[in-house]
Amino acid sequence: MKIIQNYIDGKLLNPQENQWMDNVNPSTGKVYGQIPLSTEIDVEQAVQAAKRAFPAWSSTPYTERSRCLSALADLISKHADALALAESIDNGKPVSLAAHVDIPRAESNIRFFASAINHFSSEAHIMENTAINYTNRKPIGVVACISPWNLPLYLFTWKIAPALAAGNCVVAKPSEITPQTAYLLSELCIEAGLPSGVLNIVHGDGPTTGNAIIHHPEIKAISFTGGTSTGAHIAREAAPKFKKLSLELGGKNPNIIFADCNYEKMLNTTLRSSFANQGQICLCGSRIFVEEDIYEQFKSDFVAKVSKMRVGNPTDPATKMGAVVSKSHMEKVLSYIALAKEEGGEILCGGKQVIPQDTAIAGGFFIEPTVIEGLKYDCRTNQEEIFGPVVTITPFSSEVEVLKMANSVEYGLSATVWTENLTRAHRVANELQTGIAWINCWLLRDLRTPFGGTKSSGVGREGGFEALRFFTEAQNVCIEL
Ligand code: NDP
């Protein structure tokens, strides 16, 4: 049994009310650990530790904060294999994905903000012969970072790194479904000598622990990534208390394929953008629109490739497709496949739960990668976030038509466009109601760029200096000459 503890005031602690939850391995369906169900008592302890640490941390030279974060990044690199294995066991994702994407990205998130703080500057506004204004960007104080289960350490570090670099002290909660790597990170924080109370990691569920965090009066800003309905709940609770909010929420991303695309590159990348991490990435393209001239060819080539994909033991380095994160999530995804059939969709491949032959993982939560056609663009299957290995394919005849379908959803996180026509690429990108538009690529990330969604996909932007601006309060200082 792996026992996870809270990390509060530099120490690893059991929850004060001694309540625990099971941690399930999604590839076996078995409980393999226990995690704290922290209550408001633990959250209070974490907030007070952060508050005590704030005066020293916020006045620590930025170069020293940068050094502390770099030391933490070095330790992530040193323990990368153990972290990748832990992520794979906890989440069900292939260990190869964790080793090539999740853990290197967690390391580079921390390294990036350790460096970015050295280059973070502020504005001055000169009123000729009258006054000089300068913007004094100050850390906010105690801030909260709440992250989801799909990219556990990757998204956790994406939030805490800019918060800490900017001089805040943090109370953070990873998802109760995937707490393992955040726990390992707390051990690394101790090893790296991060001052006590600067980062506090409190484990538990959303309704108990998460709610205690968002309601705490001394938490002045909340950076949240997760589902849109949870984001709406947090916004409702936090807005009247005037907490600063950054919300990165759900997506239902279009993948628009024009007939003049680089076909082979498009086909291989579309396979990845559909099914990487079992389709559980907020940026996966789950609605594939294909220009009618190449629709039949695409359909047959894509389905042939998807039909060859096999789920396997996530901890086997050869596995490309692992388990979905939980039983309830598997049931949700399967219910959407049933809905797609009711709505008149035809399942071209997949569509079912998989019970693996390998007895070691027979109790796990596996779903066949699934391709569906024949659905209207505005049916529920094409409008609601499924967040699993399920995509729909739809033909289109014109740019106007595909933009109407692509923009018809309540979400606006990302889109991918495949065309060799440069003018059209710019035109379509500009018309897309999304925070990110990838042209002839997918998930190509430059950490300096603004990251986030429009509409119900969120409020605010992460990434680069945007994140450092979020985690600071701007004060205008005006000096009359
Ligand atoms: P949830 O919204 O269920 O949970 C996200 C986090 O919020 C978890 O830590 C959860 O805790 C916590 N939480 C739940 N309820 C509350 C509450 N009342 N108060 C405070 N915290 C709470 O999302 P999922 O974990 O299911 O993640 C999947 C979602 O995340 C998808 O919609 C996906 O699109 C979105 N996402 C968005 C990204 C983006 O950048 N826009 C990136 C990645 C994912 P617990 O799990 O312990 O209940």
C-alpha cells in the first residue's frame, strides 16, 4: 500500500482528522494506496504555513527563488524514471508517454519559470515634463493551484512554478484520482531545500478539500484547471470575494482537414491528436472535419490505422494505448458511445470496453479507440466534451460550412487546421473562436506563448509572462516631476 501524506510547512503529515480515501490503479481496478481526505483543518494549517512563509519568500531575491526552482527541476530530472512509472500506475497512461511527455514537461515547466523570472520586467509610462509612472508588480500573497487528473505532474507544475517564481506562497491540490506524483514532488521539495511553507500540497477530494481551499478568505488568487462545471462553481464562490481567477476548462476541439494538406503527416498526427493519453487531453481534436474530396480516402486510411491500435499494460514500455483514468470515467465515455448510436451515428471501429487477455490487467478500465461517422454537427455527441478515445468524422464542402460547424460548440480551447494554402491557413485561424490554432501540427508548445481558451473553455491565459502577470498585483506608482 502506498500511503500519501500532505506536505505542509515543509513536513509530510497525516490528515488531522485521520480520514483517508482509496487510490485505485486504473489498469488493474485494484486499490493500491491511501490518500488523505484533508478537511478545512488541514487547509487552515496549510494557509497559515504559507502566510508565515510569505514575508521571507516574497522578499527573497528573484535570483535565489530562481535557484531554488532550478534545484527542484534538477531533482525531477534525476528521478524522471521513477516519476514516469508512478504517473503511469496512478493514471493508466502508457509509461512511454509519461517518460517522453509528462515528466520532461514538468521539469521544463519549472526550469522555464525559474528562468522567466530573471527576465520579467515591468512598464513605465512617461508624461512629458509632468510625471513618471511605473508599474510595480508585487506577489499577491497566498494563492491556490488546483489541477486535474489527465496530465497530473505536468499541469500541477505549470501552475505552481510561476506562482512560486513570482514570490507567492502556494496551497496546492492535485486531483484525488492521481495524487502520486504530487506526493513525490513534495519529497523532492524537501530534498531541494525549498523553504518551509512556501509550497503546501493538500490532498483530498473536490467537495471537501477543494471547497475548503477556494472558500478560504486568506487565499487571494485561484489558478484552476479542470472541468467547465467545476470552473463555474469556483467562479460563483470566488467572484463575490473578489479573488483573482485563472480558469482553464474543457474543450471540444475541431480538427479541420482540407484536401490540399500534406496527407501522410496529417494522417499520423491526427491519430495522435485523437488518441494520445486515451483521448484525455483537453487539446485532443475530437471532432474531425474532412473536405469531401478526400473524405472516403481519409475514412478508410484512418479507420485502418485505428483498428490496429491495441490497449495494453501501461507499464509495458511498448504500450501506446493504456487505461482510462477511472471506472466512473470509463462508464461516462461508454455512455457517450451509446448516445452516439441513439443519435444515428455509425461506429466505424471500436466502441466497446476491452477486457484484456493479460490477467494482470483484466480488471482495468480499457476502451477501444473509437471512430464514429454519420452524426449531425449539432447533436450532443458533437457538442459535449467526452474526454476519451472517441472521435467523430464529418465531411464538409466549403470553408464557410466547416467554420460554422467548428465554432458551433460552447467551448473554444484549440483547433487544428491542415492545409498547404498559406492564405487560407491565416484566414481560417483568424475565424476560429479558439484560444489556440495549430496549423499543420498539434500540441507543438512554446512555453512563452499565451495558453488558454475562449467561451466556456476558460478565463485568462497561462504561459510565459501572462502567468507571471496573473500571479502578481500591478500597482501604478506616479511621481510628479
Ligand atoms: P474536475 O473539474 O473534476 O477537477 C479538477 C480539479 O478540481 C481536481 O483537483 C478536483 O478534485 C478539483 N475540484 C473538484 N470539485 C471542486 C470544488 N468544488 N472546489 C475546488 N476544487 C474542486 O476536472 P477533472 O479532474 O475531471 O479533469 C478533466 C477536465 O479538465 C476536462 O474537462 C478537461 O477538459 C479539463 N482540462 C482542461 C485543460 C485546459 O488547459 N483547459 C487541461 C486539462 C484538463 P478531485 O479530482 O479530487 O475531485
